[in-house]
Amino acid sequence: MVRRIESEGSIHVQITEPNIQIQPNDNWSTIFAPRRTDTIGKRDGSNAHSRSVGRLTVCAPEKKLTLFALRLAILEKAASSIGTLSFIWATVVLLGGFAITLKKIDFWFITIILIIEGTRIFSRCHELEWQHQATWSITDAGIYSFQALNSSSRSLIRTIKAVCQPISTIQPQSHNDRQVTESTHVERPSKKPTRAWTAPDVPLLPYARWLFLSKNISKFLCWLQLLSASACLILLLMRLIPHNYGEVTNDPDMKNHKSSLDIFYSLASAEALLLLLEKFYWEWKLIYCKLLEEVNKECDLGNSGLVSIKRFFYDAFSRSVNGSIFDGLKMDMVSFAMELLASDSSDEQLIGARILRKFTNSNQFSHDTLQKIGISISVMERLVEILNWKDPQEEEIRRSAAEILIKLAGKKQNSLRVAGIPGAMESISALLYTARSPSNAADEISPKRIIFDKDNYEFSAFNHLGLLILKKLARDHDNCGKIGNTRGLLPKIIEFTHAEERLLRNENVTESQIITVKRSLQVLKMLASTASTTGKLLRQQISEIVFTISNLREILQHGENHPTLQTLGIEILTSLAFEEDATERIGSTGGILKELFHIFFKQTMPEDQNRVRAAAGEAIAMLALESERNCTRILKLEVAEKLVRALEDPVLRINSSRILRNLCTYSGPDRFFQLNGITAAAPIALKAIMTEENKLQEVVLGLAAQIFKFMTSQESSIMLEKNQIKEAELATKLVQILKKYKYPSIKVPRIRRFAIELAIWMMRDKERNVQIFKDLGMEKELENVMDTTSELESFNIFSGTVGLSRLSTTIHSLVDTALELLSDESNPVTKF
């Protein structure tokens, strides 16, 4: 339930992470002031530069490969076209028209050349298919050049023993047994058994396994092409160089004999030369110019990325050869990776995941990559689905999917799409693994860094990734509601906030463990600080989980070495205190208020950690707001004198003023005598009113208006005289404040209200003060306040820009009271 109070500060929810290194001054960011929407949205502003850089036109490195594939396809199709023409010419013109008159040597040369050409065409037609099948396995993927073929031929002797080995005696090849080049070596678990054959490992015959594996057949077909082209060229040169065919005769049937042979031999020679030129160009670009390595370096895919580059190039080349030569130009690495990610092959999924992970983390390619993924619902659904995979052999794919989703969730429009996928929150929850420690399972719940010995599957990395995804998604309030509605997710997040004393005070603690606690606290803070009805429900759910407040207490008690964790924990308590029930739970939890005051008054804390003290003060002020029980608990701690002394501390004075004011306002009538000692703060408050500005001036005005309730007229006069402050000077200052703030201020939304409250007390305390205010033009300033008052001055608490807990006494009522006092000097003066 939202509570209402009179004349108290406004509160807002700070969603962004705290800036720990803040100088001790009065301009600290505080929860006691609303923020404009543009300020709240600055989380996206930090990425403005990266977005503008991402939109710059970048030459995609893979364009070099698609262009190379286009040129190869032109040579390939030119050779095939010429070969087709020479084949038709030979069969129709020579063997069809001159078959009887051909010399025996020409007949057999043409026949052998056609047979060889037919063999080459057959091998070429099927080489692409078989080599494409061979690239399904990333450990065996490769582009076969002259050098690769030479290497494979040298290994023939070593594999001759396996040629006749029957399939029944063949054991599956393990990952450690696979020998690949350094550039294509990939660290990953051995393949898990499947119900279907993997194309590269299919033995076509029960014997001669090595020879008839599809990954080796592609090598054989490549060899066959080179041998065929070379043999054709040698045979053609044997006839073209002597040129002793087709003797000129007067026989009309032999008139075009020589010309026909010239045309055939020339066409066949051109075809063979084009094919060899294509192979030479292939060898030159891939082996000597190292095109694949160059593109891989520009894409920054690392050593394992060379496999991805080879696969991309071969697919582009296949499309250009099998379809239009321009089909390969339409390919790009991102679309290619998205297609592979949707594959049923774990190897292809891994290739796609690696490419997308690298590109989304690249400053150069991240914008375009995230934009393409963001508009593809099917790809995002696939990434979310992968989060549920638990198989150790798919660990890298799962981790890559999580890292990609982190980048996606960093952009608001994408985070809404991710959260909108059915089952997305449940999939993210699957990344979070918590378990009881064997040593303290009976009485503690603690997130542990779990490693299964059997599968060597480490869950801590996925815990970090899951919490980071939630942190990104929680920046949007709609997503916060979905997180809260996901069954079992909130308890998991809260479990990760548990940190024992031995963890927090251990100097050798791993960074991973601290990051886990920090991220869980960041997520919990965002959820607790959510605005509107959604935030109210979330705060209720969070506070009702029995471990929440006790976990935060542990961090306050033992986290002095980790001020960031303490600050986050304190800010969570502050946000939870928005709800009356949660305020009571926090106050009744043993040690919370005591620890907050311990942090607040701690003098040995370095200056760069003063934000922790400021946060503790804000939390105490919030817990004392409208809570008589918490005010009683605070007074029992006997900290009133320390709070008064803290008014002179530049770091503590603002929050000390707030705490003291709330104690004066909400402690109840039975605590009147316990609060008498607070009147010692009156001189400090009056001095600050006269000399300070902005935030500090606002809070001391509110404090002074409440302190004077505990002083008689004679006591207040003695106090003013002792501090050499004249009532006329104080009245002048109040009028000046109203003149300065002609309109409500976001930074100090209560300063006009507090100034009017103090003026009312002065006029009721002494009749002569009424005339002083009249002479200073107080009526005119009050009329201006009446004309300019706004909703900003009507609420105690603000969640972002949403006002909560409307004040029971409006500023209009205060102005009316002040005007009545100014208009009727004969009224008896009464205390209020």
C-alpha cells in the first residue's frame, strides 16, 4: 500500500547502475527527486556513438570471396560451354559426318578425348556435390587445392591398410584421432551418436572404407578433373603440333575435313586451357595470396574461423556454378550464419553460432549483424531455444547463443522482441543453476560454481550470462513484469544474492563469484525499482521471499571490502521500502537499521566510497518515512546526537537532515521527550538556510519547520539571538527563496512548500513577524505560488516521472493558511 504524508520529500527510482566514485558535495544524484524521461533514457545514449559508427558504410570482407567465386564461376561456365560445343561438334560433325573418312589415328584420338571429356564432365558435375557433403563436418572441412591434393596423396600409403577393412571392424573416429591442419583445427567434444548417418562419414561399401567415404570421394573427383584436363591437352597438342591430318583432295566429301578437325581440336584445347587456368587461379588466390586467411583476419574469427570462411566460400562458389553466376554475390556472412544456425547438424550450428557471436561483439560489424538478427523472428526463436540445451557437446553453441542474446537485449526494440518470444523467460531461467553446498545444505541456500565431473560442464559461466541477459531485459519495465511472472525465476535471482562472510571477507575470492553476486543484485535492483503497478507487485513478491532481506543483511554486515555490492544492496532496500509491508519487514529484520547506521557514520571509508554512505542515509530516511515503528527502532539505537553532529559533515548533512525531519514528523506523541535533543540541530539548520542553496537548503528548511515544533516561543527567540540571526533576516531569506523559485523545480521540488511552512510557524509564533512578511511582499509571492503550483509539488514519492503517495495537505492549503495569517493580524497566535 502506498502511504501518504504531509510535507515530505519526493522519491524516485534510480534504474541505472550507481556511480560509486562521487565527490562529497550536495549535487549527488538522489532518490528524493524525480527525473525527466530523457534522463532515464540516457542508458541508450551511451551507445549513440557506437550506433553512428555502426551505420558507417563498411566493406564486408566476404565480398572478396564472393567476387572470387564469381570469377571462378565465369571460367568454369565458359569452359563447360566450350566443352559442350566441342562435344557436339565431335559427335555431330566429325563422328557423324566424317566417321568413315577419318583416319584411324584421328578417330581414336577423338574418341579417347571424348571419353576423357565425358569423365571430366561427370566428375565436375558431382565434385561440387561430394565436396559440399564433405564440408558438413567442421573438423574435415577444406578447399582442395593442388597443395592439399599433394598432401592427401602422400597420406595414401599410410591409409592403404584401411582400404580393405570391413565396416564392422571400424571404430568411430574420436576427436583426438582427427588430424587436421593448424588453421582448421577446432577444439570441441567428439560427436555424439545420432540415429542418422553424417554425410562425410558414410561408408558406401562394406570394404575399402577410406576410399569410399564421401569426404575422400570429393578428393578423388578433384584429382580426376586435373588428370582429365591434362590428358586432353597432351593428346590435343600431339595432333595440333604436327598438324598432319586432313589432307587436301579433290573429293567433295573431304572438302571440309581438315577445317572440321581444326575446329574440334581448337575447341577442346580452349576448354582444357580454361579449366587449367581456373585451377591455377584457384591455387594462386587461395595458396599464394592466402585469400581465405586474409578474409578470416579481417572478420576477426580466429583460428577456428578459417573453417567457417572455407565453408562460406564453397557455398558461394557452388551457388554461382549451379545457378546464376550472380547467385553467390547475394551471400553474406551474417545470412550464411543464420542459415547454418537453423540447421539440424551440430557442426553447422556451431559454425553459425561462432560467426554470429564474433560479429555481434565486433565494433565494426555489430550494428548490421544485430539489425539483421533483430528483424528475423525465426533466428531469435532459435537462439532462445538453444538456451535450453544441456548436452555438454553443445556447450559452446549454447554459450554463443547466450552472448548473442545479451547483445540483442542491449537495444530496446530487440529486448522487447526477445522477451515477447513464447517461453523466452523460461529459457533464460534454464541458464541459472543453483544448488545447495554439501557442507551446509541443511541451513543455507547458496549459488555454487558447479562442475559435473562426468561431463565437465561448468554452470557458473551460464549463470553469469543468464543474469546479464536479465539485466539487459530489465531495463524495460514491461520486461520486468514478465520476469516477475515467470515461475521460479525470482527465487533463483535472489538465491544468487546470498554471500557468506567467508566469501565477502576472503581476499582470495575469485572474481567470478563476486560478479555473480553483483549481477544478481543489479537485476534485483532494477526489478525493485520498476514504476507503476508492475513495480508495486514486484516489490511485494521480492519482499515476501524470506531470503531477500536476510541476504542483503549479510552483504551489509560483511561486505566492507566490496562497496559496490553494499551500495546495490542498500538501494534495493530503499526501493522495497516504497511498500508499507516491505518497510515493516525490513525494519523488523534484526540488524538492518543498525548496519545501515554503521555504514552511514563510518569515518574510515575512502572518499571514493562515500556513495555507499550516501545510499545508506537515503535508505534510513526512506525507512523512517511514514513508519512510526521504524522511527521508534531508530530512536532506541540512540543515534539522535550523532545525526545532529552529522549535519556539519559535507557527506552526511543532507541525509541527516532528512532522517531527523522524519523522526520529528512520524515518531508519535509518546516520543516527544526523546526528540527534545534534536532541537540542538536548529542553529545548524538556520545557518544553512541563510548560507546554502539548492538541495541542502531545501532539506534544512524542512528540518527547521519540524524542529521548531519542539521549542517554545521564548526558546526559539533565545536560540535566534544566540546565533545572531534576526527574525527579519530569516523572513527576508524565505521571501527571497519564493522569488527565486517562481516555478516548481525538479531538483528541489519541496523547497517552496518548506519555505511556506516555516513562514507559517514564524507568523504564528510572533505577531510582529506578520508585519515583517507583509512589508517584504509575502502576499504577492504567495499569490504567484498559487498560480504556478503543479502536480510536481503534490506527491511524496516519484517513480521516474510517475507521482505516488499524494500529499494530504496540498500546497494550496498552505498558501491559504499563510494568506489568512497575513490578512488578519488580530487573530490569536497558536502553535500548529
